[in-house]
Amino acid sequence: MRAEPRLRSWGAVGVVALLLSGCAGPSAPAPSTRTPAPDAAAASATGSVDQKQLALADCLRQRGWDVRVSSGGLGVDYPASQADRFQADEQACISQAGMDAAPPTVSSEEAAWLYDEFLRITPCVEAKGIAVAPPPSKGAFVEQLTAHPIPAWHPYDGAPDRATELAKDCPVAPWPGR
């Protein structure tokens, strides 16, 4: 019997932080086998997690979701059958945490730059023994990212438990002009 597909989502503040830092994260929702990221206490101790992120994480946890907090944002894995429930809870918690702002937009030029940047770091990630999924076409990547500002493909996706290490050893350059 096949296991039910799992989906992932990254919190809205995390999306803004990821886009502005150049460390783009995964698509929401998309299949996931992610493992837990550092906990909120550890991330908070470094001062790298926004208080609104922590409020969002707490709210989602109170609603029964297993939330991971890192300096890159919030991560939640859930069964595909729970997508509607999660999205409703996420929207309620975003509002409760005071994070109702519109998500950032990504221009076609920025999306194309990020695609090239992801291709640039791919050999470094692979040299660390991590299998990187084949990238989509540049056109498909740009189209997806300009419609929804979270990349559906990222070289780090093959080892979410090593994302901090990869960001240090195989960094994505900062967004130009941001």
C-alpha cells in the first residue's frame, strides 16, 4: 500500500525573509520528505527568528500542526488529505499573528537570476553527496516563481536536514538590488 502524499508549507514571514535574503525555500504545497529544522528556542536564541514567525508557529502548534522554525522560516509537513484544513488554519494564524501583508512579488528578471544562481550552486551541493532533483526548464521556473513567490525547485531540497550547512558552504548570492 502506498503512503499518502505529504505536503509542505512555509510561513508567510519566512517567505519574505527567504526572498529578501536570497535563500529561497520550497514551494507550498509540494511533496515533502523534509526532516525537522532547528527548533524555535535555538533559532530565537540567535535572534534570527522574527517574533511574528514565533507567534505564527505557536498558533499553528495550538491547532495541532508540527511546525519547525529556523532562521529561514517555518516548515510544516502534512498529509495531502489535510491541505484544506492546514490552509484555513494557516490563514487564521497569519491574521492572528498580524502578518496579513501581501506576499512579495518576484519579477521575471529576478526569477531568471535565481534560476541561474540555483544552477550555479548545484555542483557544490552535489559535491557534498546530495542528490539534486533535475531542474525544471528556466521558463517553467520563471513562470511558477512570478505567480507564487516561493521556488518549487531548490538545490537544497534533497537534504533539508542539512540546509544550514548548505547555506554556509554553497550559499545563494544575495538578491541583486534588494
